[in-house]
Amino acid sequence: MTVPTPTLLRIAGLTKRFGAFTAVDDVSLDLAPGEFVCLLGPSGCGKSTLLRLVAGFEAPTSGTIHLGADDLAALPAHRRPVNMMFQSYVLFPHLSVGRNVGYGLKGLGFGRGAIAERIATLLRLVRLEGFEARLPETLSGGQRQRVALARALAREPRVLLLDEPLGALDRALREETQGELRALQRRLGTSFVVVTHDAGEAMTMADRIGVMRGGRLVQIGTPADLYERPADRFVAALLGDVNLVDGRIAGRGEGAHRVEAGFGPFDVATSDRAWAEGEAVVVALRPERIDLAQADPATRLSGTVADRTYLGDRIRYGVRLSDGTLIRVMRPAASAFVPGDTVAVDIDPRAAAILPP
């Protein structure tokens, strides 16, 4: 028997309009206790507005937001048991690190000793012990990010909302901090909702990813769900490199659909949907799931290597198929094909996904 997952935060039918513009359009989302969810999508898709609605910085046009049994719409931002960390960090430049972290605790009834203890605990948590007296201008970008995170955690929110928290960091530091942020969230057990436009960042950190486009939540699931079974070509292209091949359903056999593309037929493992014969479809093929071998006269599907790019541990090939279609194929660095080689192309039926056109 499947045990139902408890819900901490429930967003139902949430819509936010600014005049004639709909920023968030009928979004529903449940967040479990201790869950790490990333909202992923391009700029202007509504993900930051959704965070601001939960935090109380914007009022919804319609819909509801509940945290446990509490209706958050009835509470002002400063009384909601959530906190929000902004991309710019918004540290007070004239206050020390310690005073930045402890800012606002006195107003919540904390005494001087309790504030000092809380600051020390948080700075240990983010590995900034001994930085209490430093000013923000003396810190690196990564250190400022950790100060902002400690301050956001000071009130012990039940849900922490983070808007592009790593966007100001350089690539190497951002990748290092992704692991630190995930490890910190696991130690605390606090539910995190993180906004990002970086698919790799979302795949690295999230328990589930919610993809947004045009104000709507178009798909939510685990990183593997979205990567292996995207809802449409937008989601497929957003989460990593992908070949999108147009075709038609030519038939259905034992555990697979036969798809007829311009370069010939190939099989795709049966999905949840039963596609009708003759129906136009798009097939998503991940480059690392396509194999290449030396072609022989019996090869059913073959192509010509058009280009080869060395990427250190991998080689990316561009392979031209019989109808002129160029597909990308990713193979280990030991692979030795060169432009001009005729190769056999092997598509694993389990590694392709059929999508609506």
C-alpha cells in the first residue's frame, strides 16, 4: 500500500495579474516537509513572482496558499513562517556580519544572550566562524552569499524561499556551493523552494523540479522523470542537450511504438500514452543514449560523421543521416570516429521519448 506524502505547503489555483498581464496562471503545487524543490524556467516565466506570492510581497488575484492548516493570505509578510533570500543578498553594508545575521531577532523577543548564541550557531552552520565583526564589503561573493543564507535562516522558517541564490557567483564557486546548499538543507530538514534558470543547477540540487513557462507550471517531477519523460519539446530542450526528431507513428508492437522518420523507422519503448497509427509526433533522443559502431552492409540505420568535438572525457559527434537530418551523439573520449566515417547508428528504444508535435 502506498503511504500518502504529507503536505507542508499547498498552492492551489494561484493566479497573479498585473493589469492585462498574467504573471502566474492557475498554478497548483504541493511541497512536502523537508523537500527541496527548484522552479526552473526562462526569465519572465513567473517563477520569482510565485515566490513573492508565497512570501507575502505580492497579493494573489485568485487562488490559495496554505502552510499546514494556516491560510497564508490572511497573514502579512512579516508574520508568515517563511523567509525569502534574494539574489542580490541585500546585506546592510554598515552592519557587521554578526549584526546582519541577527537583524530582526530582537523584535521577535530574543534576548541579547539568545541572539548571540543564535548568530554563533548559524555562522558555524555556514562555515563563517570568526567573521562576526567583518563588514560585508570585506567578504568574497561566496561569503556574502553564506551570510545572506544565515540571516534568512535566523528566524527558523518552516519554508525557505531562495530567488536565484547562486546567480551572482562565478561558475566554479556556483558548482561548489550547489553541493553545500543541498547538504545544508538536508542537515536542517527545512523545506527549500529555489528559483533558477540553470537546468544543471536544478538537476544537481532538487528532489523535484517544477518547469514554468508563460506563468504556468507545465511539468513537475524528479530530475530523472523530467529528463527521461519530458511532457513536451520545451521541457526536453530545457533539461540538457537533446535531438528532436519529427515523425509519425507507424505501428505498435510488443512494448514499443514504431516511429517512421525521414531517415527510416525506429522503435521507441511504449509510453503511458497509446499513440494512434499515423499520428504526428516528436521523438526526444538524448545524445548520450545513441550508440555508434562501424557500419556494415546489413546496417539498418547509418549515417556519416559530419563533425567531431573533443570535450575532455567525451566526444560530441554530429552525424548526418540519409535524409540530411543532423543528430548529436555523445560518446566516451576513447571513441575514434572521424569526419567522413560511415557509422551504424543504434537508438535504444528505452532511451527515447515520444512527445506531442
